[in-house]
Amino acid sequence: MEASTPLWVPIVVAAVGVSGTVAAAWLTQRASKKREDERWRREREVDEIRWQREKADRLRELRVKLYLDLAEYSENFAAALNAVTDELGITKPRRPNDAVHQDRLSAQVKLLAPKPVRDAWVRLIRAEYDMNWELHEGSPNYTPQGTPYLDSESSFVMGIHQDMAELQFSLRAAMADPDLAE
């Protein structure tokens, strides 16, 4: 008996087999590409989160250092104020050599500090300029040694103390949350 399978059946079966193999390879490649794209996207998100965290940590470190430098400057200014309000001329001002310069601090304050710290810093700097003007150009009192001094009970000196207190209060508030920019 002779087989009566037409010629087109093996051709169709072979074509379906080849197309099935090609389709399976294509689907596998497509799924693999999707998994790879998803993995790459997740890695990128993790890197972005890590970068944001590192950026926030660095900014926090810069702010904390700035706040400490401002507090140190304020303390040095308080010591200088104590020296210029000593009517006997006994107290000597102290200026450490490693103190950060006022202009550098002002630039950092403009970039990093929240508004209350910026405002308090500007008031303190104005008070320092006014104090220096009053000592050298105004009408200060003089110690027995002939150096100028300011009356510690004057409203001018009390205003300077108030400006220093406001800066210290603003710095404490800023240190409580160094991540807060405004």
C-alpha cells in the first residue's frame, strides 16, 4: 500500500516547526530584553537614590560646618565686644589665626543658610561695622591706657548683644534641622 500523504503536509509541518523555533527564539529574546531593561531601570533608580542621599549628606555637612563657623565667629566677636566694653582696659580681644574670614562666611551664608540665619548674620555684621566705626570715628570713652572703649550699658552695646543672641537662636534652630533650607 502506498502512502497517500500529499507533499504539502511535510512542507507545512517543516514550516511550522521552523517558524515555531524562530518565534520561540524571538519571544525568549524579547522577554530577556524586558528583564534586562527592568534590571537596568532598577539599578538606575537605586543609583539616583544613593546620589540624592549623598548630595543631601554633603549639603548637611556643609551647613553644619557653616553653623559651627558662625557660632565660633560670634564667640570671637563677643570676646572682642567684652574687650571694648572694659573701661579699665584689662580684657584683651582674642582673634584666633585659624578663624574663617567674615567675607567667606557671608558668601557661605548666602548659599547655604536659611533666611533667619541669613538675616541674623547680616544684623551681626552691621553691628560689628557700627562698633568699629564708633570706636574709631565716633566718640568713644577712653581707658586709663588711652584705648577707646564703649559703655557696656549703652543701648548701642545692648543692641549688639541682642543681635548676637538672635544669631545664636537662629543657629540653634538651624542645627535642629540642618536639612531645612528655608
